[in-house]
Amino acid sequence: MIQELQWLIDISVKVLGVVAISFAFFQLREVIKKRHIDMYWKIAEIYYSDEQRQARKDVDKIKGFIRELKAQSISDAEIIKRYNEEYHLAVNEDNDKVDRSILNRIRFLNQTGVLISKNLIDKDLLFGLVGAGLEIDYPVLDIVLQAHRNEHKMPYMYSDLSTIWSAYQSWREKRSLEN
């Protein structure tokens, strides 16, 4: 009888242990999910901020600048050089402001690239928010970033911009296969 009681207690403790571990596991999953959602909302706040809205307008301005140069059959290397001269190293305060605004957008997207590379945010949530804008703006952002990298001799400056771009392309391709 004592052995049966010990066996019953032993089984009860093991069952309680499994239940406790299962409960802790599910609680941890919920906390992680909540953190992803909280982070998403913080990113959304930044994305919809006045600064980011202005940066997207400034990207459109530079898109026109690049389009004009490409119409003249000017190489990308020369476009980067001219961007540097007219905006990044600008004496004109308005052009300098445009450059700083676009660099702010690059920093924001670079930080989201860090979050993606560390699996700290859900890709569906992030790319649902920033994906279309990233796809539209990336060619301009890449030229602006190359201008800054060249000027400052920092080839890896904001390197996670390419991380988010690659992750977005993979995500977009996967989504198109699902549909």
C-alpha cells in the first residue's frame, strides 16, 4: 500500500510538472506574440510620423532628379556623384534638408532590417506596413545610401537596408506563390 501511494504521488508530481512546463511554454508564446505586436505598433507610429511622411515626399523629389539624369543616359556612378554634390554636400539649405530627411528614412528601414535579421518582428506584419513603400523607394534609397557610403568611405553604412530589401523580396515571392 505504501508503494502504491508513493507511486501515485510520483505520478502526480510528474503530471503536475508537465502541466506547469506546458503552461509556462504557452505563456512564453503569448508574451512573445504580444511583444511582436507592440513592436509593430511602435514601428507603425514611426512610419506614419510627419518626419517619415516628409521623407517619402523627399524620396519622390530625388526620384525626379534621378529620372532627369537617366534620361540623359548618365551612369549610376555619375548619378551618385551628382547626388552627393547637389544634396549630401549641399550649400543650399533646402537640398541639405532633403538629404537629411531621406537619410532618416534609410535609418528607419535599416533598424527594421536589424529587427528582421534578429527575428524580433513578424515579417507579415512589417511588410504589410512598409513593403509597398520600400519597393517603390528602394532604388532611390540605394543611390542616396551609396552617395553617403562613398563620401564617408564607409562601405557598410546602414547595411541592414539591404537585409530588409532581401527579406522583403523573399517574402513577396513566397506570398505570390501562395496566391
